[in-house]
Amino acid sequence: MTAQTSGAGLPLLRPGLLARLRGAVLRDTNVVVASVVATNLLRAASSMILTRLLAPEVFGISGVIASLQITITLVSDFGFQGFVVRQQDGDRKRFLDTVWTVAVLRSIVLTATMAILAVPLSHVLGRPELAPLIASSSLLFLVDGVASTSMITALRSRRIITLSSVELFALTMQIAASALLAWSWPSYWAILGGMFIGTGLKSALSFVVFPDARRAFALERETLSALWAFSRYVTGSSIIYLLVTQCDKLVLARFMPLDQFGFYVLAGNLASAPLAFAGNYTGRVLLPAYAALWREKVSDMRAQFYARRRLPSLLYAFATGGIIGSAPLIIGIFYHSTYADTAFYMRVLCISSLLAMPSNAANESLMATGRVSAYFEANLAKLAWLATMGTAGYLLFGQIGLIFAVGSIEASALGWKWMRLHQVRLLDLPQEALFMAAGIGGIALGAGADLILAPLLT
């Protein structure tokens, strides 16, 4: 059978091929990839625009306030997303009303807490002039907290493309608003104004775009009990995560020469780039899929879990391994030669980025099957690793020893999660070894590329 042609003699795609192409484009994994790429491009464009309109100290203020917001958020993290996605009755109205009510009450408490602490925090930071900015930015908690739970149920029902579209649209409007405000009002208020517009727009769209988005105040005892049983581990894990991710910076900022610490911070930012995909893919694709498989009580759970993530995990491992191997080449291409030392730190810190995909996937497997405490336990393993290996490394080898402990910290969490997966018969070590082999292959290829191409840069 020959292919159909248009009047101009050009071949037309068969309906079946069109359907397959459309299915490939709209596949959850591909949507997540496109969303991560688009988000990073938008943020890069925002950075290029705002750095030309605002003074450098504005970004310092933005970083300080962002750190305060992240700290307060993590200390009070209830894990609403994971709770709703995996819950058997996660689409019941009364259930969702209760979750939304708790989220609103939490946002009110966070707003009040940050506003009350604005003055003392600004004095602790040695920047009393930041008090009004800190107090004003606290309202972002409230604007975000009133959003409908439809943003979470969209994840549960696999409306990934709609959810990603809403987030990208809100981010685009935030960037446009910040740029316009910065052009007419070059201060931190421009960035804050853009954040209010972006966050407010996303909250408003959560009630408009998705079905059954209207919520009412409710406090159902059964749901509150289940949420407490779930969130107590999440909150504890987030607090430990906060300690683990900030401890190295506090120590190294105290003892490292300022230029070397700058290289370390830059390396950390670069090493975290693959984590955007790992986090979005496991949280937005794997968790809903795993939770659905668990609710349906499929018989070959282990095979299904690994089949869902095999190809993306292999590609991720190979690409991240390539970054490790070619780190000197990457730094040489994009940065001045004075930043060459960044490559060493980048290679070490990327080890945890490589392990993040299997670790996150294991976490979503355990969470989907109700083993919520495994995440808390894995973070305890990280804290223990940092306390023992970090201390020993620093005492024996100085700053380099601590950096290696930080770079390999994800191995402790992954080992613990593997043990928990084995206990519930969900661990497939040959599959895990295959992922690791892909990472090693990427490292070898990256190192080869560096060996061949790096001399051409000099």
C-alpha cells in the first residue's frame, strides 16, 4: 500500500502514524523533559534581563529572603502532594476539602510567623533595612496556600501536560512582570512584585483550569489522622534535609578561602542541574504511576516498577556520568580559565546527582506502597553519614575530605532504600547494576571527550 499524497505530490502522514507521534509527544516523560528545559530557559532569560536592570545587591537580598522562605517551608512541610497522590480515596471531596483547609491554615501560620520574625531576623542577619521586605514577602505563603488542591489531583490523574502548561504560563508572566517593574522601579520590590503576580496567577488558575477545583472548609477527623500519620515523617525528613544541605556550606564558608568557596558554590549549582529532571520525573511520572499500580494490586509489582523507569533512568545515568567525566571540558568552554578548579568540585558533587535518580525512584516506590517512614529513615542515614564520614574526612584530609563526604552522601540513602525495597520484594539488583553501568559508561565517554577536546581550548 502506498502512502497518500497531497495535491502538491507531498506524502501525507497516515492517521495511525500521526496518532503514534502525538502519543510520543504527549507521553508523561517527554512532557516533563520539555517542561524542565523550558523552565531552565525561562530562568536563564530572566537572569539575563534582570541582571541588566537591577544592581547586584538586589540579588543578594533576593537570595537571603529566599533562604528564609525555604527554611520556614521545610520546617513545616506536610507532604500534601505525596499524601493525596497515594491515598486510596485521594479524589473524594471531603478528603480534599480537609487537605485544602489544613494547607490554608498552615499558610496563615507561616505568613504570621515570618512577619513577626521579620525584625529580629533582619537584625540577626545584620541587615535591619530588610525587615519590611521580609515581612512583605511573607504574604507569598498565603497567596500560594489558598491554591486549590486541583494542582495535586491533576498529578494523581496524570494531567501532566495541563499542570506543566499552567506552571510555565505563570512563570512566564512572573518574569515579564518582574522585568517591567525592574525597568520602571529598579529595586527588590520589582522581583517581589513579579513573584506575587506569578504565584497569584497560578493559584487563580488552579480554580479555573482544572475540573472539580472548588473547595470548602472542612476538618474531617479520619483525614486529619491519616495526614498526621503521613506528614510526621515528611516534616522530620524535611528538617533533616535542611540540616544536611546547609551544614557543608556553613563549615566551608567558615574555613575555605573565599575564592575556593566561590568555586564550590558554583560547582554545586552546576552539579544540581540534572536534579531538576530527576525530581520532576520521579515525582510527577513515577509516583502517580506507582500509586495507581499499588491501588490496582498488580501481581508483578517489581517488574512493573522497573519497566516504568528503565529507559529514562539509563539515559539519565549516562548523561550525568558524561557530565562527571567531562567536567573540566564544560568549565573550560563556559568559564574563564580562573574557574578551572570548579571542575574538581563539580565532579565530586555530581556523584550524588548520579545516584539521585535510583534513590528518588526507590523513594517513590516505597511511598506509593505506604512505606512513608523510609524517606525519613534515609534522611537520617544521610545525617549519620555526614556526621561520621564528614567529620572523619575533615579531620583526616581537611576540606577535601568533607567535600568527598558531601559528594557521596546520596549513597547512604540509596543503600538504606535498597534494603527497604528488598524487605518488600521490590528490589532488582541486576536492574540497579545496569543503571550504574550506564553511569560508568557516561563517565568514560565524558573523560574521553575531555582528553581529546580540552587541549583545543588552550
